[in-house]
Amino acid sequence: MRNKLFGFLMLVFVLSCSENDSKTIDMTSLGDFQTYKIDMEQNEAPIFDFIKEVEFVRLQETNESLLKSIVILEVFESDFIIPEYDGSKIYLFDSSGNFKSAMDKKGIGPGEMSNIWNMWLVQDTVLVYDRYSYKVHKYALTGEHYETTKLDMRPWHIRSTPKGYVYDMYNQLGNHTTKYNLVFVDYEFNEVQRAQPTQLELGAMSFGFDTFQEYDGSLLYQSIFSDTVYEIREREAIPLFSLDFGDFWFWNTMGEKPNEKKVFEALMRGDKLTQYRYFLEKNLIFCYSDYNGKTHRFLINQKSSKVGKLHYGKGDGEVLGLMPIRWDKDRLLFNIHSSSVSTFISQLNEDQVKFRDGTTIEGIESSENPVLMWVKFKE
């Protein structure tokens, strides 16, 4: 995560996250709009200073379950559904990390997909958006293919809503004066309504993380270069919160309408703060962004607006490879490399560390599969 932002943006094969039942879920309001001020120059503290306890689960390594990395994890009846980073397979593990099955649908034939650009669940159905072919595939958890729909539009990201689906078009749809970020469609993928008009013209610069995220029955949206996170209500995007980075925020210092060349140059240099990634929980927001060749991470208390800045090392610098995946109730789920677990544990007290049934430090160290780590932060 210490690479420049441009490198991160070009890492376009990022998968999506949602547990949405598009036909039965009731969207709920998350509250009034808030802005949190972020001081990029505040002192850092090790992540261990913020931790109350952690829990580890190893993912069983077999010839059929060799994982490279984890960027998304879905849960169905306590089972973990994890797509392979390169989109080649979707794995199923039980709650103790035991391997159950793998779904391999990579290909160009009927019911097959070229890639997994987005993946989410609707009850017990797996939905996959293949952006190479602009198709949405539906599968059973057993791997059975239900149906495939070829889209008329070419969204960057897609997710289910209570009334159909929503596309992130990232200002590709519209005329030369007004373009739109969001398009709402019905269950048959027919356009119903457009939202979030924008005059920002950056062409195909919207590479990066998935712009949709689900939390507590609500669907959230953040345009790739926006400092504001929105809640999708009905067929509208309502501002939920924003982060104020002051003059460090690239878009505050442009002085004129941004163009693609200036943005591209800033991304190449890596010395500008152009975007951030967030993970929302009812009390906390965890976020990070690359700036000046370093990843900056913050933990925001929504009640007090207090912000802590943290790093992943034992002292100065970063020595541990962690990747946040999602909140699981009040615990943030991370992907941690098996070789980093012992070092991580050594910085905590014994009563702060738990292993789920079937997981041992010996089993973790003998496997190259990534490890799941739930972190409960101090209040």
C-alpha cells in the first residue's frame, strides 16, 4: 500500500462488496450530514495502540484453495464467499476457515465470465458484473448458472437496490454540458432515472476501488475523486459525510476546472491527495489515502469527531502487510499475510488475541494462504 496512487488506480481488478437483497431489503437513513476535519500532519501511532482485541481465522490451504489475496469477502449463513483476486474462481469456506468448494466460471462460453469486476449477493444468489463484456451473471452458491444479462450501458460499477440496480457511469452518460454519475434501472435493466449531474470531464480516469459499499441495510456511494460519501435512498444520492483535508486535497487547489491532463500528471507524481478509501461503522470510520509516496490511515470517532492517525509497524515505518476488507458489526475485518501474524501478535497482550476453533499459529505459519483478522478497536 506504499505505492503511488497512480499504481493503485491502475490496479483496476478490484472486486465489490454487498449483502443486498434487492427485492426485500428496506433502505434505512443513517443520519444527518457530517464533515470531519483531517490533519494530514498529525503524529502517527501504531495500530496496536488502538486495538482492544483481535481474532484470527486461517483459510485452509488445499490444491483447490490456493488464494493469492483477499479484497472482498461476503457472508452467507456464516460461510465466507471469497472471489480470487484475478477473477478466476469464487471460493466457499465455512466460519472456521475450512474449505468447502470452488466455483470456476472463467471463459467466454454461455454462463462463463471474462472477469469479476463486481460481485455481490442477493439472498443466496451470487451476482457478478463482468465489465469486459458488460454482462451481469447470476449463479447459485453451488455454481449453477441461472441467467446472464447483456447491459445496454457500460457502467464502471453496479449494485442492486430495492427497486432494481444502480450504475456508476462516472460522467460518461449525457451531453457536452451535463453528464451524470449515477443511473438507476429496474429489474429488467431498463433506465428509470439519472442522478448526480457533473461537469467534471476526466474521460476514463475512473479506475480504482469499487465506488459502492453496503452498511447496515443502506447502500453507500463515493465517486472516485470525491471527498463526499452518499447514501442511496430510493433513486437519489443523499450526502452522508465528507472528509476535509484542507489544502492537501488536490481538487481544492486546482484553481480552475480540472482536466484529464492535469489529473494524470498529479497521479503520476504521486505528491497530491486525490482520493481516499473509507470503511463506515456506526461509531467509527476507518479511511486511508496515498499521499507523497506514503499511505496515510485514520480512525475517526463519529460521536466525538476525534481523529487518530495510525501506521502498521512496530515503530516508525510500516513492516506489516494489512488490507482492510469490511466492517463485520463492530469489528473491522483485515486480510493479513500469514508471515506477518506472529509479529503482529507479539505487539499485543495475550488476553487481546483469540484464535477461532481450528486455527493455530502453527497452522497459520505453515500456510501461504492469507489470514482473516477481525480487529475490535478501543472506544
